[in-house]
Amino acid sequence: MTVTPELTANQANDPASVKATARRLLTELPGPRSRELETERRQHVTDAFGVTLPVFIDHAQDALLVDVDGNHLIDFASGIAVTSVGAANPKVAKRAAAQLERFTHTCFMVTEYSSFVEVCRWLNEHTPGDFEKRTALFTTGAEAVENAIKVARAATRRPNILVFDEAYHGRTQLTMAMTAKENPYRLNFGPLPGSVFRGPTAPAHTSPDGPGKALEQIEALLAENGAETFAAMVIEPIQGEGGFIVQAPGFLKGLREIATRHGIVLVIDEIQAGMGRTGTLFASEHDGIAGDITLTAKALGGGLPLSAATGRAELMNAVHTGGLGGTYAGNPVACEAALAVFEILEDGTLLENAVAIEAAVRHRLEPLVALDGVADVRGRGAMMAIEFSDASGPRKDLATTAAKAANAHGVLTLTCGTNGNIIRLLPPLGIEAGVLGEGLAVLEASIRSVLS
């Protein structure tokens, strides 16, 4: 994958002038058929579901989404890091289709099937940690988080959980309590479960002196509340919804040391950052640590709902028989999709692509940091972000406007961050260099148009 060239002078502030080769915009976005379907949606679907871009997708081609009006959009969202191998990967489709012909469901807790075991075996072999492991499969990321807490509490007989600033762990009652962002995730949904404590982090871009102060504060928090009462500490190796935050070197290793010293189960939430997204199979590999339990979901099932908790055998087996499970946990169609994902990742090509994606993003977007309103470009691999702020503080308005401009010109982007002032980039790992370059050109022009 090669780095893309600079914008021409005419393209610099006008996303519409960027030559379209992958994109094909036959109508404005959303187009007439999407608008018709959106009207119908509002008659039948609760308004509580938000949407980034109200277009209805007909099919996908590699890193492109094709809507019902025939528009081709460059996908920089991947269904929020789900379709890392593409939204229509033929290997995933083939294995899932073959399973659909055999049977769709039996419930693994009733009668078993080998694909469940094969997924567990692969995760046991590939998640970080040189120790014997066991895996439990579930359906959603939030389920994996909650079940990791169940395992930690059962194994330690302790009640408390330590989470961190900027965390996102899900939308269930417990995972809302663990999540930091109030609106929209926690707003109006209280009271939330107790026994959840929040500690500081040490973001690399705001911690020039390293992680020492944050680690000291965490030690003080544990001492104040009784370290012996904490079952688990849960952290994303790169915080996703909180703003694609990469921690200062040594912070995650410091957490690992603290957890070990106090007998606290360290849970690494790789739900968004894992499965090759950052250029390694698991983002925690960049920091040279292993969680006692590692969580995967999103890209694990290649677009089908599947999640997992993989951990030390003695922890995972500490729960009484029947204590873990779920009607759809490890559905056989989703398991076959995951096995296809494993095959696709096997030769390392997509991991190399993720590294090349980071290089291309940095080449295109890092010069924008010199502009007033752009504060930072950060991330790892194909998990990159651009932050908007100035002397007045976070600039959600700039992020929102720039993202909407890119979306309107056929490049699907998402925002994130506790203050909503960050555009995040999550392209499929197999995106072609030319398609990536075109999308980045549109995004850069969109940003420049907002700042001009």
C-alpha cells in the first residue's frame, strides 16, 4: 500500500473537487429512495436509535458501500470496527452460508457443535499470555464485559470493579456504569449498579511526563477503598469511544503490575481494538502485556454477532457449571464466520495493511495539526483519529461539520470522544491504497473547508 499524493490547490478546500474513482454519487446523500425508506423507518422504528448517515445500503463491494440509489460510498467506519475483513468478504459468506444449510441454531448449552470449540481453541492459542487458557463465547461485546466481571467476582470473591476515565464498555446497566460518557450512553438510565470505581489514565498526547502520576492516583484510590475488595480492573488498550486514546508508554504495564500485586484480575477489553485493527492481532501486544482475561467481539465474527472472554484457565473454570451461557452464545453461523476471519488473518497481509493505513493517514492528516482548530492526529494501524480543539476548548462543532461534509461527498466517517470533538477512521483492513487515498483526500478537503 502506497502513501497518497498531496491535494491539488483546487481540491484543498473543496471536497467536491476531489476526483472520484471509487466513489460514485448519482444523487445527493441521502438519495430519493433512501429518503423514502427513512420516512418509513420513522413510522416503525423507535427514535431512540440514532444514525450517522440516513442512507440505506443495498450491498457492499470491498471497501465500498452501495446504497439503494446506486451511490458508492467509501467506508471509513466498518460498522464501528466490525467488518474489518470487509462487509461482503466471500470467505465469510461462504462459510456462513454452508452452516445455514446445515442448521442455524441448537444452543450450545443443549447440544454442542465443533465450530464453537474451534473458535475457542484459536482464541486460546492467539490471545496474549503464556499460560493455559479457556474461552467462553457470547453474542455482544457488552455481554463479554459483564461475563468477565462475573468470572472475576466468582474467582476472587470480591465485589468492586475499577474502570477508567474515557472508558466505553457497553450499553447494558452494568456496562453503562463502567462507561464514562454520560450523553447519550448513561443519560436518564439511572440508577446504575454500584461497586464501580473510576481511575485516571495517562493519554500519551497529554502526559509528557509519562504515567507516573496516574499510576500513583490509582494506587491511592485502591488503598482508600481497600485493594483487597477489588475483583477486576477493566481497560481498553486503545480507548475507542472515549477518543481513540493511546496511553503513555508504561501505563498499561503499570496497571499489570498493580493488578498482579493486589490479586486483581486485569481485563483487557480488545472489543474495538483487537482482531488486527492496530497492526497486531491484539492491541495489547504493542505494550507487551497480557490480561488475565481478554475480551473480543466486533471484528471477531466478520459482521455476525459473536463475542468472547478468553482467560486464565483457573479463572474461567472458577465459575460453577451453568453459571455462564446464553441462548445465542456462540451461534454456529457466527462461529463459522469467525473461523473464516481467522483464515483471512492467517498470512499476516491484513496486519501489514493496517500498518500501511496508519502511514497513509499520518502522511495526509498530520500536516493539518498546524491549522488552528486541529489539535492532534493519533492512533495505531487502521484505528486512527483527528481531534479538533483550540484555545477555547474542544470543538465538537468542527468535528461534526467536517464529518458531515465528508459523508455528504461519499466518505463515511464517524465522530467520537467524550466531548464529541474527534473524527475516527476505521477503514476495512483490506482497503485498496487508491480508495484509501481518495477517501483521505475528501476528508482533508472537508476539514480544510470547515477551517477556512
